Amino acid sequence: MRKSGILMHISSLPSDYGIGKLGKEAYRFIDFLAESGIKLWQVLPLSPTSYRDSPYQSFSTFAGNPYFIDFDILTQEGLLDKSDYCDIIWCENERVVDYGRIYDNCFNVLKRAYKKFKDKMPSSYHNFLLENKEWLDDYALFMALKFKNDGRAWYEWEKGLAMREEKAVERAALELSEEVDFFRFIQYKFYEQWDKLKRYANKKGIGIIGDIPIYVAYDSVDVWVSPELFLLDKEKNPVDVAGCPPDDFSKLGQLWGNPLYDWEYHKKDNYSWWAKRMEFASKMYDMTRIDHFRGFESFYAIPYGNVTAEHGEWRKGPGIEIFRTIEKKLGKMSIIAEDLGFITPEVRQLVEDTGFPSMKVLQFAFDGNAKNEYLPHNYKTSNCVVYTGTHDNDTLKGWVSTSPKSTIKYCLEYMKLRFRSEIAWGVIRLAWSSCAEIAIVQMQDLLNEGSKSRMNTPSTLKNNWTYRIRQNDLNKNLVHKLQKLNRIYDR
């Protein structure tokens, strides 16, 4: 069945509290999708963000982002009063997330809710604790320790805690028991609100596409608790870290800094950690995009301590074995393979062997080469997902304004357009008209916004992940345009 979708993170939704929430505006967005004939909503990772606010660098693989918990819902439940949060200045600009302000205020508001909650805990809370005990207790202690240590990374804590010596951990758990319970409460409320929102979306015929990064952050509970999963030395320092080699987009390469997996260990353990991760994702989402999928075939390793990604080497990943092993445990998985970047015949073969749909990005299509694999006439199968651009791309309007004349000329010829100003919507129409099973557009492109609305610019540290829409952006004109597009191209 042919479908269309919109890519927009929860953080980009409107709200009065500085960042998108899992409340009324999220439900309103789902209503907008349903009315427009859009069947899919793609979000970025929902995990708690760490330094630099990237959803791809999280404190936990399994936890949800506290920033998304809706205060108004907590008020309806009697856990907050409007005065607890309405007088706080959450942002100066309604179009931009101010993560610093949110960090300074969000947890204080949630603590007020927790004080009322702990007086009367429902049975569903105790069930949640039992069902998620495997990851939740460690995460809650990790966060309690992080706050006690003024936000410092776990490897900067006192050695006994950093190395997770049994007595040090037991002492900390006892000393911080109240704070640990607070962070358990946060996760309970996040997943309660997320579950209700997802069920509403599904009832409206909307599927949720989630996103999981292939790697985890070094400063994460995953590395702190399970160092055996990663290539670390005896002091829990990374031996090598993840990134991408230099290319036309980044002359020094991309130094991500994530610890690499000890794939030999994972193989001996029958990929059980990855199986748990994929099972968790399958419960959270209807479909899951795996970021940097090519890393399963081979991955780029950069010696720890290097300041650029220039001097690294490619190493073999687990290949098809990991997916066959997990499929035996979980059954067929609904996954999108993010197969972008430096793609070799081996990577292509891996994607083909898994049967997962690959990604086609139209911003990569117009280099003047009629054999370019991202041009729709070259799609060899409908088992793919076509994007106008991803969260790492410029907006279409920004891309058009910065593209060379040869690219613009080819765009106009290929799509039979007369004017440069028509290209952005032309690319959206091209995605919808393609044979790809799924076509997805960034919200910024539907609104024809420029480069200032870009979600992320790789290899830069400022002004990323802050984009937000306004309430009146979801208007009837846009609904009618999308209805027409979906009708014409049977999506």
C-alpha cells in the first residue's frame, strides 16, 4: 500500500512551554495528518538528550525524554497547578527551542508533580516498575548521580562509582533513593503519555516511524552499566570511537565520538542486547528507521583522542548474522535501513539480504547524471522510502538557494518546471509520484521555509535541533494541498 508521511520531531510541535509536548498539540497534529490523508508520522529518537541537545547522543537507549512530558495533562490529573509552570519564561522566540531554559526549569516542575504523585501511587505505576526493571533502576540511579555531580559525565565521578564498585553503588542507591524514585516517576509519566498518544494515532490510521541511532553516547547508562558491550580498556576508556571519513561534505570527516561495539562479545551473547533494543523499539513504534545502517556491514574506527576523523580505518561489522539472529527471536521486523553515505556493493548486498526498504533522498539526485540512483526513474524496486530531505539536510528552499546553476538547470529540465521558485514543491510532488512505497517530506519543506529552519547541520555545534512550528502553520490550505497530492498519486 502506497503511503505518505511527514518528518517532524516532537520537539518541533507548538506549545506554551518552550518545546513540543505529548499533549494537545501532538493530538492536533495527528488530526491534521488524518485529515490530510497522511498515513505516517516520523519522529527522531525520543530518548533524553545530553550535551549539545542531539537526540542521537542520549543518556539512555531505553529511557524517554522528560522534556516532552505534558504539564497540562499532569494538571488534569491533579499533580500540578497551572501556577507551577505558567509564569516561567520558557523561551524568547516561539520558533526556537531554548534547551538551557528548559533544563533549568523542567525538572523543578516535574518534582512538584512527583511530590503529589508519591502520596498515592496507582497500581499501573508498580506494574511499570516491574516490567521495565531491567533498564529503569540503573537509569534512575545514573540520573540521580548525574544531578548530584552537577551534570558531569559518569567517567568524571569518583572512581568507585565510575567503575561501578558494588559497595559504592549500593551506598549511592541508598543515599539517593528519593531522587532515584523521582527519575522512575518521570519515565512512568513519559511512557504513559507516549502510549496514549500512539494509540490515538493508530486509531486515526496513522503509523509512527521511530528512529534509533546505531551507536550510544559514551556518557550513557548503557556504557556505565555494560562496558563489556563496547571496545573499552580496563579503565573504561574507549579504544576507538565512531565517525565518518572525510568526504565532499566534510573535509576533516565527522568525529562522532561514540564508543564502538565489541561485536565479538555480542556474537557470543547471541546479540541479546540488540534483540532487547529492537523489541523495545517495536513496541514503541510501528516502524523503525535505523540510523547509519551501513555500520552493520563495516564501520569506521578512529583512535580515541584524535581531534578529527581523518585518520581512521574501516572494520567489518556483524553483517546479516545479527538480523537473522534477531528475527529468529522476534519474528519479522518493520525497519527502514538508513543506507546513506559511503555505500559499497557489500552494504547494498546487506540491505538486499535483509529485505528492509532503503532510503532515497531527492536532494542527492540532481548532479546531472541521468544514472544517479536517487532519481526516481532509476528506482529498481518500490521497496524503498523516498525523502525530500532528512533532518541532516538543508530545507528544500535553502537547498535551492545554495545549489549551483547546473543543479538548478537539471531540476527544471527533469521536472518540466519553468521557474526556480517552483522547485521545492516540484521535489515534493516528485517524491509522491515515484514508485517508492513510502514518500516522506520534512515539515519545513511543506511550509517552504529557508535554511534558518534547518533541523541539523552535521559537524556543527550551534543552532541545531531547535526548529519549531506555529499553531497556524497547520491550516486548511495545507490540508487541501496534501489531500490533492495524496489523491493524485494514490497515497
